[in-house]
Amino acid sequence: MICNIISYLEYDAEKYPERVSLAGADISYTYAQEWSMVKKYGQAIAYRFGSENKPIAVVSEHKPLDIIFFLSVAYSGNFYVPIDPLLPENRIADMLSVIDPHFIIDNDDRLPKGISEKQRVAAQDLDCEAPQASPWLERKDTDPLYVLFTSGSTGVPKGVTITHRGVVDMTEQFCSVFGFEDGSVFGNQAPFDFDVSVKDIFISLKTGGRLEILEKKLFTLPSLLIQRLNERKINTLIWAVPALRVLSALNAFRSDRPMFLKDVMFSGETIPPKTLEYWMSSFPDVRFVNLYGPTEITCNCTYHIIGREDKLDRAVPIGVPFPNCSVFLLNGEDPVLREGDIGEICVSGSCLSTGYFGRPDLSKAVFIQNPLEKRYSERIYRTGDLSFKKDGKLYFTGRKDTQIKHMGHRIELSEIELCASSAPDAEVCACVYDEEKSVITIFYTGNTDSLSLLSHIRKTLPRFMVPKNAVKLDDFPKTRTGKIDRKVLLQMAKDL
């Protein structure tokens, strides 16, 4: 029984010591090299800072060394928290405030000065003599492995805590269902603070595979991206939908195409039919899989292998549950039993997060006792996503609240509104999302202008949360109860 993800690396280093495990544009590591570095850094962390399930922030620049640091933290008996140094300073400060890290691994000194008083260390600080030890063996499978942040409706980002058990379960189920071959080569697109990347990192370890990290600039230069995919013989892509959408919009395969692809899997948001049709027509022999699941259930809880008989001009099913995972629909506390009826997607199983780090109040609202089970304790996660079932498959229909999926990220529109409302001379602000066009629009009242408002938002929130349009109103349309009529706003946004 695998209780800790470090077991995967230990096994690979013994069985495939000379096989390349990790590679970037200009550097690579074998399994023996990776294991040696993880042991050395992990022992140093445990010796200098302890091995007591403490959060350790890792400044992540989407490089192979990031993964070595993640695994070193896990080896030390602690858990890692990826931090993107390109995020706005306020957001980084909020994240660090939530987790209060034991210390920060900032190898290239990328965090802005003064953003945290916590001690920062680099690789050379961990290159020291430490007692030979294996603190990871003292941990349980229910101990945390990492914390990833998602948008928070209060303006403070939420840290989702995921255990070793959750990641091991996800990894084992993916490999069981899809049968990845030994030595598969994964082309990593997603940044490491985005849960799509979790599958790349740990499934590659499980299969004794190679993880090729594809730098962001390649996705603006399709010819170079395709060249890299072919040079490195990459055969498995587990990408966020926007990455697939970019390549189809650029007609990237008109003159050349990846030659070794076997699997293309995607998640993060609903894939546009034209995007899927472009990819499937370009690669008729490749297996395409639609994946669904929020960060709170360790990446994905359902899947649909797309058949050539599927009608690509319609919504693609999110499919059926993975093994060892229950996925069902609730209307309030009642089960949704009839096909075609819409309900909230709820999930139970080993995949569930332990909750939001340091926020038991938020956790209790969505991680609840299964209302359908009165005999024993069974914890479920209410996703807030809506779905219906047809022919035994689930179909995603939208959100219960104002949370959206945009650019592969889950975003609370209320967080954008809260940020905009704090701008000088801004008064009331309300966001809507045109899903067809993938456009966020913010409407506002006050004396500020649209450029100033967007500039204020841009300084505070990540780029993917910045609205495309800002529209000034004299007053908001209202419902008969006096609330802002968001349906009218959405139609106004569509007409822009």
C-alpha cells in the first residue's frame, strides 16, 4: 500500500536510475539525480527546520527545480505551497498571511522585498551536511502534501489542503483507467500553482515516465512548440482547455503537427466544440478525454473518453466517476434521481480535501455530512457546479453562484467586484461573465473612468481575473425586489 508519494520516486530511482525523469528547455535530471537531490534537500530541511507537517512556501517559476523542491519538502515530513512570483504583491501577501509558512524556498530571490518577514532559503542553503534520515516514512497518508490557492469570495484567497492519500488515489485511479504505458512522456503546460499540473507531476512518477516542462512562450510560437513536442517525443498532454484553444485559434497544425501523441486530456472549463473538432480531426488516432473536477477533490472526479460517434457540436459529457469515488446530484438535501433533472454535483471518497487551510468556517459550509446517509459519518464536498444525467453520463450546466471558470481558473466574480469597489471614486460594481465569448465585464457607478478602474484591478488581481470591459452606468438595472438585475447586465455585456 502506497501511503506517501515519495514511494513513487524511491521505486523509480531504484528501477530506472539512468532514465530521465524531469526536463526543461536546457536542463534534465535522471531518476538517480532527482532522488539524490530530494534526499539531500529533504534531510537538510528536516535537520534545520523540523519535520512536523509545517507549510513551506516554494516560489515556483515553472522549472524542473521547482518539482525537486516540492518533493524535498514532502521528504522532510512537511508540505509545500507553490507561490507564483508574478502574481500581484497584494495577492502574494494575502496567500502568505493565510498559510504563515515555516519558511520560504526562493531560489532566485524572486519575491518582492518586504512582502514577508519569513526566512528565505535557496538551494545552496540546503546543500549542507545533515544526518541520514527518512522523515517522510513517519508521516501518514492523511497528512497534507500541498496547499493550492483558489479565488475567495471575501477577497482573501482560499488555500485548499490536499493529502498524500488524495494524490495517491488520484494517481492510481488515472493509471488504472487509462493504462498509461511505462515510460510515458508528459508535456506539462499548466503552472505548478494550478491543479492541472498535479496530474503531470505524480502520474509521470507512477509510470516511471518523463516530465517535459513546456515554457509559456512556446504557446505563442506554435512552430517551436510542435518542434519541442517532436524532439522530446512527448506522447501525453494533460492540459487546461485554454491551451488547446490557443493552438486551434492559430491553426497551429496547418503545416506541421506533433508526431508521437497518444493521449490528449483536458479540463478547467468547457471546451468549445470548434476547438475539440479541430484537434480531433487533426489527430484521428489519438485518445481524447474530457476531465472534470475542482481543486477540492484532488483534480478530477469524472472523465469521458470522447468517441468518434460523439456529436462535437454539442456539449461534451463530463462523464462517469473514477473508481473509488462517488459523484451524485443533490437538490438541497434531496437526491436528484430522474435523468435530465439538474442538481448540484457532490463528491465523496479519498479524493476529498481536508478543507481550506486555517478556515474551518469556510470548510464547514461545503465539506458536509452526506444528507443521504443517516447511519454513519460520510463527508462529502458540495461543488457548487450544476449537472444533469443522460444515458448514464453527467453533463456540466453551470454554477450555482457567481463563481465561474475562465482561462482554466475558478474565479469568484464577487472577488473582482470587491477589488473594483476599493478603487478611488468607484461606487457600486458588478461583474458578469459571457461564457460564449469567455469575456468578463464589470459595470460600475462613480466618478472614475474605465481605464483607471481596470488599472486598479490589474495591480491587485492576477491577469486572468482582470475584466476585458469596464462600463460606467448612471444607475444599475434592478429586479422587482431591488437587487441588481444581473440578467440585464449580462445581455448588455453581450451587446457590447
